[in-house]
Amino acid sequence: MSGRDWTVAPGDTLAEWMEEVGISERVLAKACSIDRHTLSGILKGQVSINAEMAGRLHRATGISARFWITFEKQYRADLEAGHKRS
């Protein structure tokens, strides 16, 4: 057991990627064919990344759909275990 009591949301990683490549929420939402409200929810950890969304993120970011799905599952499991979002 790691002893950590915190978790990181996939949206945090997505936000870091956006900053690194210099892309805005508006542009990424358009690239994913979603509205900005949905993207904002992902960034805040309020909207789950399902297989369809993972595919959209993959096409827009080049980061594999499997990465997003695995990250999302671990994040939700951590929340269920009582970990706090860092």
C-alpha cells in the first residue's frame, strides 16, 4: 500500500497538455466535436471519460484512448476509496 490519500484527475493531465501545446478550451472542444461545457466538466473531473470520449481525445491530442480510459478508471476507483483530488 502506497499510503497516499490523494488522486489526480485525467482532466488535470489534459489541462497540462493543453498548456504545453498552447491550445485553448475552445479549440480543443472543437477538435473533439464537443461543447465547451463538456470539456470544462472533464477538466474539473466532473464529467467521466468513456470510450467514445477517449477516442475523441485520442484523435485531438494523439494520446491513446487506452491511456484516457485507464486513467479515468483509476481516478474513479481512487475517489471511491476515499482519496481526495490533489
